[in-house]
Amino acid sequence: MLITIASGKGGTGKTTIAVNLALSLKEKLPVVLLDCDVEEPNAHLFLQPTFGQSQRVMTTIPEIDEDKCNGCGKCSKFCAFNAIAVVNHKPLTFPELCHSCGGCALVCPTRAITEVQREIGLVETGVGCGIDTTKGELAIGSPLAPMVVEAVRETAPKDHTEKAVIIDASPGTSCAVVAAAENTDFCLLVTEPTPFGLNDLTLAVELAQKLGLPHGVVINRAGLGDRKVYDYCHQTGIPILMEIPFQTQYAACYARGGRLVEEFPDLKARFLQLWDLIRAHAKENHERGQLG
Ligand code: SF4
Ligand code: SF4
């Protein structure tokens, strides 16, 4: 099972769910946690892994040989990301905007552009609390989060039939979230029962639907806010798979980097139940797909 834990917005407790689900499952089956929230990875703060392996994620950016450049501006016109400007027939590059498509080098009539390597992130792998953990971290200012997410996903075991591979995606509905969620078996959406939670949940649901992923909801901080998230889920038929009540001792545990299921062992059974529900929904969806 390969599942993604996503949320329409930050601060809903997505990483808490990912980490504590992983900790609850580790006695039952091998667990791998992939932290694909590459702009702000924080699962390692809870699991405290020792990273034994690291890999730099590289891409290419253009380098212009001014001696060969005739100032025609074709590269600048081609670039959809404004990563090259030609001012007074002089080309200027903005590597932090470059999406590494390679098109400018292709359209340059004088072959003045060559592609050079640039580091866009780092992927580290290790073990923390008995869980194989991979963390991806995007280089500051790079727009290429999806490439770093893909590099993190590359570290997942190819055969995950008897394993739980849990992907902690970035908050929101960006390309990085798509890269984290596509081709997984299930997308778990974490929200909170507030108007903001509902608004962002609807966006996350749309994304899961577009990707054709079976999905369900965890309501964190249940008891706060109003019932609109519940009404939305009931009206749209999206299953609510777990609720975690709002309790100050849970919030305090999170704030000091504590592990909920260790401090509140009764929660472990509930996370195991969550896993069973995820499996059941994913299986049902798979069987429906085969019939269809
Ligand atoms: S490689 Fe693509 S994105 Fe980067 S500067 Fe060239 S055209 Fe623009
Ligand atoms: S396309 Fe080539 S020759 Fe034309 S401005 Fe760009 S780098 Fe210079």
C-alpha cells in the first residue's frame, strides 16, 4: 500500500497523522515514510532518524557564452518562465526562475547556450524509531519542488505489497502535491472543522478526484469550529475515517516534538483502525476499477 497524506492547507496536522500512523503500524508490517513536503519537511523532527545516505538532486540551467550571442532575443521570447531577458542585446539569466526545459538552448541560432548542472535539493535516507525514512529538501528559491518530490519517491521500495509506504505531501494543491499523490493507492485528506478547513478541503478533494485517487478524510481538532466539514463529507459521500478531538495535551505534545501514540497509547488502536479503513476503501476502489 502506497498512500499519500495531504491537506488543502498548512497547519491541519498532516505530519502528525503521517508520523503516528507510521509508528502505530511498525509492529505489524514494514513501514516507510517519505517526507515529500520538500519546502518544509518536518517528519524527522518527530522520528529523529539517523540519516546514513544522502543524494543531491541536480538539474540543468542555461549558461550563455556572450561571445557567441548575437542578442537576437529568441531565447527570452521562448522562455515561458521569464528566466532569460535580453536587454540592449545582452542576455541575462535568472536561474531561480528556470524550469530546466532546455528549450532556450534549442532555439538559440548561434549555439551560445549550454546547459550546466545546478543543485535543486537534497534527499536523505535513514531510520528513525524503527521506520525507514526519506526526507526531501528543496534548495532555497528553487521552483522545482516536483523534481525533488520525484527523487524522494524514487527511494520507495519497488514492491510495496506487504509494506506501508506513507507519503507526507506538501500542504495545498500545487504541482508538488500532484507529484506526491499521483499513482498512489489512496489519498488521505487531513482537515479541521473550520470554514478555512472546509474551503481547503474542497480544493484537496478536487485534486484527488482529478488524479482518480480513492480518498477519505481525517478530521483533526474535532470539536472546534462548526459542522460544515461533516455536512460536506456526508453530502458528497466522502468517508470520514477518523476524528482526533481537540485537546490541549495533544497540541502540547506536538509542540515539543512528541509522538502522540507513545504519550497517549490509546490512540494507537485508532490509527490501526484508520489503516484498516484505508485498505478497505482502496481495495473496494481497485475492485470497482477492475469491474469497470
Ligand atoms: S531551460 Fe527552459 S525554463 Fe530554463 S531558461 Fe531555458 S527556456 Fe527558460
Ligand atoms: S537566442 Fe542565443 S543568440 Fe539569441 S539572444 Fe539568446 S543566447 Fe543570444
